[in-house]
Amino acid sequence: MELGIDLGPHAAFIVSAYGFAVLIVTAMTAWIVVDHRRQARSLAELEARGATRRSERTARVSGESMPGT
Amino acid sequence: MALIDLANPSRFRALADRVLPWLGVATVVAFAFGLKQAYFAPDDYQQGATVKIMFVHVPAAWLGMMAWGLMSLAALGTLVWRHPLADVAAKTAAPLGAAFTLLCLVTGSLWGRPMWGTYWVWDARLTSELVLFLMYLGVIALWRTIDDPGRAARAAAVLTLVGALDLPIIKFSVDWWNTLHQPASVFRVGGSTIDASLLMPLLIMAIAFTLLFFTLHLAAMRNEIMRRRVRTLLMMQADAAGGR
């Protein structure tokens, strides 16, 4: 297996280990990115329909900033 | 911003938005440096080039255990202090911990085959690490089984604290039992037994993987906060529609 260095007789095991690491890191990152997009879209749709928490509506009426969830 | 302000999920989310790009860049830089060091690291006199597998395997093992340790602290936060972000932290750390533990198990097997002549052996270190992976799956299943996040958090917290008993078993298994797995060689009384030319890439890769964990964990926590906000708003809409 040619990688610019000689990995010896067990090169396939070394390349497989790094390949699996890339797979795991990519899967974790993709899961989080896709989930973020999905949650952001759901929140935007709900807020566009006027859905807010009661505490936020009260704060908006009284002109305060509301740090709720 | 005072530390107590971070207990507020919206403020935490705003902080995550600001910190994540920097953490992401630091992770990429650390991996670039670590992989370069790993690439040019000399062969071990016994393991040959397979020592390069250790630069992935060892950090993955540490992070698999660290994630459970973090979940245990968060479990205390849930059960004792009822901290609003504690169960968010625990829930989002579980899949990441499971992934790192799986990475540890698979890369360990890939190293074991050429070095020990077998992919797997039921010795105490390998078995206790497998138990950790199965416990991660159990906690993830528990979170998915119970709809109410509060109830799920308390059940998962109890399971997490009981499961924390596995951490010292993993760590000291190589001392308490006669195992095929080698004893501690980095963090041990009397200092590391690894040559500096191999220890440096190992530590830099460990830093890179740790930065990756915190980047992904922070991003996953932000997602979970958003998911809970969506859930709250949907329930309020359903209540409003029902009250009409």
C-alpha cells in the first residue's frame, strides 16, 4: 500500500484503523450538522407562525429582553 | 457573563454560537499537527508501524471514559441540583461517548490481530471496555424510551451513576487481573514508559480528539436546547388549539 511511507506488512490494519476513525468522525459531525439544520428549520417555522412562550410575549409587551428557553 | 448565567439555556446557546467556530478551527489545527506528527513518527522496535494505530486507539479509549465521567457529573447535576443544562449535557454526551468507545474497540481489534494474533480476547480490560459500550447503548435507549425529558433524565442519571463503577474497573483492570492488554504506560507512577518520539504524537492526537469531543458536544447541546424549545412551542400550540 503506497502512502509515501512504508507501513510494513500490517499496512492494511493501519489504514483500516484510520479509515474507521474517519468514518466515525464524519458520521458524528454529519449527524450534528443535519440535526442542527432540522431544529433551526422547525424553530423558524414555529416562530413564523407566531408561536412564542407566554413569558416572551409578556416581555415583548413590557419592552424587556427575555432570556427564556 | 457570570458562570451562573450559563444555566440559562438561551444564554448558553448564544455562547455556543460564539465559541463553536473557534473550537472548530482549534480542532482542525490540532488534527493537522497531530496527523503530521503521527505520519512522521518512527516505528516502534516491537510493534513496527502498527504503533500508529495507538495514536487513534488510546485517545478514543480516554474519551470514551471521559464522556462517561462527564455524564456522571451531569447526573449529579440532574439529581442533586436539578441544573437545567445537566441533563442536556448528559444526553448529548452519550452518543459521542459510544462512538469513541466503539472506535477504541475496533482500532484495538485491528491492532490486536497482527500483534497478539487475535482480534478479540475476553480479558478484563477488553471486556470492561465492551461493557462500557453496552452501557452507552443502554443509556441512549433509555433516553429514547421515555418521552418526558425530565423523567428520562432522572432514570438515565441513576443508570449513569451506577455505570460509573465500570470506570475504575477499566482503569485498574490491567493491575487487578492478569491481562493480555499491557499495563498503563502513559499515566503511571514513575512517569511514562513511552519514548518521547512516540509520546508527543500520542499526546497531540489526544488533544485534537479532546477538542473534537468538546466541539461536537457543545454543538449537540445547542441542538438539544433547540429541540426542547421546539417541543415546548408545539405543546403550547396544542394546548391553545385544545382550549379554543
